[in-house]
Amino acid sequence: MNKILAKSGLATLVGAAGFTLSILASQALAQHRAYDQLDVLDEPGKVPTAEEEQLPPQYQRQLVFFRTTEAPGTVIVDSNQRYLYLVQPDNRAIRYGIGVGRDGFRWSGVLKISRKQEWPDWRPPPEMIQRQPYLPRFMAGGPGNPMGARAMYLGATVYRIHGTNQPQTIGSAVSSGCFRLVNDDVSDLYNRVNVGTKVVVRQPASL
């Protein structure tokens, strides 16, 4: 009888431990998802270190197989997967890891690059100032600028493909609708595209 009770008690402890681990795993996943959608506050003046700019392997710039009907030279943004593709010949594309708009700020459509700028100045739009009134109204371009090293403006909208001084946000949904890359990657893309380049933004519908 004692052996049965002992086994029963051990089974209960094992079950409880498994349940606790399950809760902890669920909490960790929830925290990861919460960060993925977190409204990361801009940090004007923060200059990232080289170590911070080293992205996880899945978000590092690389040539990948990519089948599309779009012509080489087209930029395709996959907001769901957090990748930007620059279409190349022969079913290939250069893939960059990006940060995208958070919930309520994601969009889809087809635009063209209307302007390019090296080390752009930053002028937060009125909507952003309203949400974060402590932000500066103007910040000159430079390493600590949230716009990063390069910017490519999309049509006549407020949206841009630009660099960032927060490399830890690549792969996350944190912006107000712009697409951010680490400075090395945005500089590489900047050198490969021209004003007039077609940009296709894909945002899969929610189920």
C-alpha cells in the first residue's frame, strides 16, 4: 500500500512539474509574442554597437531562391515573415531581415521609390508626436538618428524603407508603418535600387 501511495505521490509530483513547465513555456511564448508586437519607443541619440548590429542568422542578408512574376529589380516586402526581397534574375532574390509596422499600422499596396536620402534628417509626423510627445520635433541625420544611414521614400506617403539605431527590433513588429533594416543592409539596398523602383508590400489577411 505504501509503495502504491509513493508511486502515486511521485506521479503527482511529476505531473505537477510538467504542468509548471508547461505554464512557464506558455508564459515565455506569450512574452515573446508581446515583445514582437511591442511599441518600442524611439531612442534618438542611441548609437548601436557593432555587436548589436550582428543579426541572428535568419535575418542576415543572403541570396535565396525566390519565385515571382515581378521583374528583377523589384522590391517585395513580406510583412508577415519580416523579410524584404530584392528580386534578381533566375528565380533568386537578395533577402533582408526587417522590422515592420505593429498591429494597426501594417498596410499593403504597390508604390514606387520617390526619393532617396543618405543620413536623412528625422521629423516625426504629428501622429507620432501625439503618441509620444517627448520626441524631438527635428533631429539631424547621423549615427544616433532613428532613421539610420539611408532612407527610401515610398510614393507621396509618410512611409519609408530606412535604417535604424535599434537593430534589436529587426524581425519584430514595432514601427508606425515604415520598414527598417540595420544600417549595413539599408546601405546595401540603397546602392542597388533607383528612384522609380517598384515596391510591392504584402500583408496577408488575418484569419
